[in-house]
Amino acid sequence: MKKSFALLLAVVLVMVIFSACGAPRVRVPRGHQGPRIGWYPSPDDAHELHIYRTSGGATVGFSIVGVLVNKSDGSRRTIYWEFQQDVASVQWLSNDEVEINGRQLNIHRDVYHWRRDPNWAGRTIQ
């Protein structure tokens, strides 16, 4: 009985570890822990991009978080998260594409996350 319980516990633990490591979603701080520094309506006024500057405290740099708001139903989705950045340059390119700090995103399918950026890996986290 003890062996089967230990085996079951080990299997559950492995499943939890794999699901936490392989989660495809972008995880950003809830509540955004910082002021909204800008909001930008799309050209067709169907969406609005809210930009927040977050702070991890005295030992961690600022981050920029971009939250896309669907104005028809109020749904919100984080589409941009850049670490060690305290300003944002935002320009809508069309009703479906926006450029944030030089990164072009399709609002329906793209998400920028600094941890998944291969060009970011060489920067030092301060």
C-alpha cells in the first residue's frame, strides 16, 4: 500500500512539474503592479492597448506590459511583456497590427515575451 501511494505521489509530482515548465501561455504579473503610462485606441476603435510600467522593487528593473482590451466585450489579453524597459513607443500599423518598441505584433495571434526572445538572452538582468 505504501509503495503504490509513493508511486502515485511521484507520478502526480512529475505531472505538475511538466505542466508548469511547458505551459505555453505568457505569465505576467497580475494587477500589473504599476501605473498605466499610456493607452492607444486601434484605428477602427475596436481595441485599445493599455501600457503599464511595472516594478519588481528595489532590486529588479522596470518592465513594460501591454494589455489588449477588446472594447466590444471588455476582454483583456496580455500581448507584450518586456523586461528592463521603462518607456514604450506604440504605433498602430493597421486595425490588426501594432508596433511596440520596434516589435511588430498581430493582435490576434502574436505575443512578445522577453524570456522567449533569443536576442534578449545575452542581456544581463540587473
